[in-house]
Amino acid sequence: MALVAGLLGLLVWKVAHQVGKATIASEVRSGKQPSMPAFALPRLDGGTLASDSLRGKAQVVNFWSSWCVSCRDEARLLERASHRYSGRLVVLGVDHADFAGDARNFMRAYGVSYPTVVDKGDKLYTTYGLTALPETFCANRHGRVVAHVPGAVTRDTLDQCIRDALSS
């Protein structure tokens, strides 16, 4: 019970401290199409991934963690989408608040092969304006965020997000 109360308190604090700040999530909610933020982050499988390498490709950016139950439910949907749309779209995982070993075990257990970066210092988490995990954003090939799915994606919400990214 104390853990739940602590997590709820953290959520309230996070939301309260984002009031008045423009985030990607808040801009998408208001009908805007903000630009994807630039980043260079460590990959879970080694090396670094820079946002520049994704230019010109539609993207599905999914924030997750190995301890997130809903993240487990959506992992296979995202993996299938990464194969189905290969060459037209990149699925990018952003691991948040996790131990690297647990995250790599999660990727093995759920067959995640798409690129996954570690959000060191919560920079992307804050810029996107997340309040919980998982959350997914879709961007078109011009680097504009066109859709946001708070919570776990379903087949329908993921398909719509991808259609929005590929058609704009």
C-alpha cells in the first residue's frame, strides 16, 4: 500500500511540475505537430544512436521499462510493426528508469529487435512530457510528431498512430 501511495505521490508531483511548460505531449493534445527533439543516447545493445540517423523516416517512439506490466503487453505488437513497416518506418524503444540488465532481459524475453536507447537523465521523458509508462508517439518522415498514445498501445491505436505518421 505504501508503494502505491508513493507512486501516486510521484505522479502528482510530476504533473504539478509540468504545468505551464510546453511538452511534446501537450502540443500534440492541442493539435500542433511539434518537432522531434534531437538526441544522442546509448543503445542497450551497445553504441550510441543519434536522432540524425533517423531523419527522413517515419517513427514510432515507445517509452517503456522492464518493470512495467503494460509494456509487456504491447512489446510484441511493436515488434511486429517494426518488421511489417521495415524500410518505411522505424520503431524506437526508449528505456526509462530501469536497470540495463533487466532491460536487456526484457528485450530477449519479448523478442524486441528494434533499436532501443536508454534515457539517461530523463531528458526525453521530460521533453515529451510523460507522466507514466508506457507512452508512444508517432512522427512523420519530416520529424513532426503527429500522434500520441498514452498508456499501452493496442493493435488499433498502434495502427492509427502509424497511419497518421505515414500519411502526413
